[in-house]
Amino acid sequence: MTTTPADKTGAPSGAGGRLRRLCTLAGALVLLVGLLVGLTGPVRAAGSAEYQVKAAFLYNFLKFVEWPSDSTTSSGSLTLGILGKDPFGEAIEEVRGKTAKGRRIAVVHLRTPEEARDCDLLFISASERGRLAQILKTVQNYRVLTVADQEGFCQAGGMINLVSVKNRVGFEVNMAAATRVRLRISSQLLKLARQVLE
């Protein structure tokens, strides 16, 4: 069920180019696994520790997802929007101001789904469960990576759902939803997903 499309790199051809490409990919995978294995360690079922881990996941999603070059949000900073009651508290401050893909990360709190159209990543809080369908419909044609930590989020059309199983945080991916708006999720990231929906 999981697909891991081959990455296109600009590495030179020939044995030397292939070796450099393998080393680069291996290095990226080691870095990603190191980051996410550390992040998926035991956490409390609720509370600030859980959302410190989830904030770190959001940061890594910004690093390992590619937006199309014609995206309206592709200049300046990367914008991480939080819609609804913010569950992260001070934990999200660890992400604000960091860089991913050479761009500084801005964190904004949103009041309406329409404001989310200008975001690169939209985290939809559990407080918005009652209007989840409306929110996803509002952003469905925009290059916005939708993330939540709600049961059934990917099945409802969201792209990445953070899940806690036996006190460990992991994630599920809806590849069809991401592909529809031409967001490219790294194959290395997909390998670490608990489930990939196509």
C-alpha cells in the first residue's frame, strides 16, 4: 500500500555521480530517521510533552515536503498556520524562526479557514472537528499541507494525521490528497509513516 516514488536529483551521471547521490540520500535518511526516531520515543498521552513532540513533527514535515514552484506561498518565509484552539502552547515557539529549505518559518494563528489559503502547512486543531469538512473544502485547491491529530482525519481528506499509539507519536499520510495539489512528500518520510492511503 505504501509507495516510495524515486527522487529526482540533479546528481551527475556515472559511477562517481551515483556514489555521491547514494551518499546524499543515505545521509538524508540517517538524519531523518535520527530526528523522527528521537521524536517517536515514549510521551505522555496528554500534556505539554506530547505537543512538544508534535511541534517537532510539524517542523520536519516542512523540511521533507516539496511545494510546487508555482505555489503562491513559495516566496519569503514558510508559513505554519494553526486554526482553532492552539494545543501547542509554548512548544510551537521552538519551531518559530527556524529554517527549512532555506526559508524562515513563521507561525500564525488563524481565525477562519479562508486565511489558511496563504499557509504552507495548516494544523487543524481538535476544536475544529465540527467544521472539518468545511475547512478541508475551503483549502482543497490550494497548495496547503493539511495536518491534524484527529481520528479519521486522513479518511476525511486531510493529508497527514498525527497519531498516538501506546504512548508513541507517529503519523498517517493521505498521498492522494497531497498529490492532487502537487505536494511531493519525501519517500524517506513515507517509509516512516504508520499508514499510507492512496
